[in-house]
Amino acid sequence: MSAYRISYIRSAGWTRLGLAGAVGCLFASPMMWAMGVFGSGDDALHRALIFGLAGLWFFVATFYVIGWAVQGFVIRLKTTDEEGDDRPVSAPPPRSAPPPRGAASPRSGGH
């Protein structure tokens, strides 16, 4: 059986997810404003701007904090057959250099 190891959740992944949500919110705000979701008049533009900036702040801050909070957790799943396989893997021995090329060796049975 194979062993599964899932390392700690990297905070950079959570931050990227937050940035993706923030960009999505920034793109959604003008489209929602154009469809009249925020109402009509000058107040609608004001609400659309607040919605876009609040969404930007919400996604970036929330997912950055989640990444920071879970960055130290480790999840490991192992099968019982491979419990003794915790020793570190050693690097392979270095390969020796090929012999230097000197003068051509004399041929046997020469001409």
C-alpha cells in the first residue's frame, strides 16, 4: 500500500484565493451596477463603489488571515504496514569522474 502525506497548508495558496475573490468582486461590481442591482441615481454608484471596495477588503483580509492561522498545521495519513519507514532518505553517492583522456593507447597486434 502507498502512504499519503499532505504537508501543511501553505499560506500563499490562501492569499491567492483571497486575491482571486477580490478581483472577482471588483469585476462584478460594475456589472451589477450596470444591471441596476444597486438601484438608480447617484446613490447606486455610491453603493456599487462601497460594495466593490468592501468586497476587495473582505476577500484579501479574510483569506490572508486564514492562511496565517492554518500555516502551522500538519496532516499526515499513513498505512499501518509502513510505520517503520520514517527514516530520512539519503542522497545517492556521488558518481566518480571518468578517467582522464590521455594519449591514445597502443593497439594490440599493431600495424
